[in-house]
Amino acid sequence: MESWLFLGLVLAVALLSQNHSLIIAAVVVLVIKLLPQSDRLFNLIDAQGINWGVTIISIAILVPIATGKIGFHDLLNAFKTPAGYIAVFCGILVAVLSARGVGLLAQSPEITVALVFGTIVGVVVFRGIAAGPVIASGMTYILLTLVNSVINRL
């Protein structure tokens, strides 16, 4: 019963904030929860969902290349400005943090609850986009590593 209430609350917050992505996600999860074999589907989504999401995001990123809106000329121009170098660095950093974050989520699944809550607050209160849980888990990994390092030195 608690999961229904929690999901209902997420849906209500999403509706109040008019966040379409979160509304769709909450409705989809609630509908799946109504299905007789929902546990199997939830296990599959739990195991593969992040990979599917990353694949969909990767497809969206590659579409401008496929349509010719971005080409080699644009790539070379990116290296002509400091912003281009910063963007490349940030892309590398996000990829590395995401990899560490996925490992942290696998190792400490209880952190997922806090990340989901933080993501919902970021989306609803600060009008963010819910594309950050994996990155947030990577940042959590880095910060936890730093905190543990400081504590171990004491």
C-alpha cells in the first residue's frame, strides 16, 4: 500500500508542477503495477532501465549528426574556443561519474531512494530535468570517496 501512496504523491507533485516527463513516468509505473505479472516487468526494468535510458539519450544525441545538422566542421570548430574544450572535459567527466555512479547504485541500492527524492525535488522545485540520477550517483560516489578518505585519515 505504501508504494501506491508514494507513487500517487509523486504523480500529484508532477501534476502540480506540470512536469510532463515525471507525469508520464509515474503513470507508466502505476499502470505496470496494475498488471498481474508486474514483478517480472519491474525486475526487467530495474535491471535494464538505465541502459535503455542511456540508449535513448544516445540516439537523441546522434540524430543531429544523422540529419546533417552537425558535422565534422562543427566538431573541429568546437576546439577553437575555450567553451569547446570545457564542454569536452565536462562530457568526459560526466561519462566517468556516471560509470562510477552505476557501480555505486549496484553496490548500495538504498542510495537510490535519496537520489530519486533529490531528482524529484530538483525537477519540481528548481524546474530541472530528470536526466541526472546516474550523474548524481556518480557525484555521490566521488563525495563519499572523499569523505571516507578524510575520515580514514583522522
